[in-house]
Amino acid sequence: MAKAAKTAIKTKDQKAAADAKNWTKVVRAVRSPKSGSYTFKESIVHKDKIKEFLAS
């Protein structure tokens, strides 16, 4: 199935597929102040803003 979706993206809308490569999924571990355990926050960030996102 993945091949069909990949092919559909390339043939239907090449501009959107090229723009999608500029975005990255970032997973950040955040410590809970109450229990001290870690939780994970997921965000989709533009590749130019990754360092700013992780610094904040």
C-alpha cells in the first residue's frame, strides 16, 4: 500500500510533495513536574525552525 500512496503523491501534486519534504516530525521528552516521569510531545515543524523549537 505504501508504494501506491507514494506513487499517487508524485503523479498528482508534485509541488505539494516537494513542499512536504521541508517539514519534520519532532519528538520531545518532557518531564512531568508532578510525578517526575517523562512524556513525549510530538510536533510537525518546518526544517528551518527545529533548533528554535527545541530551545524553547
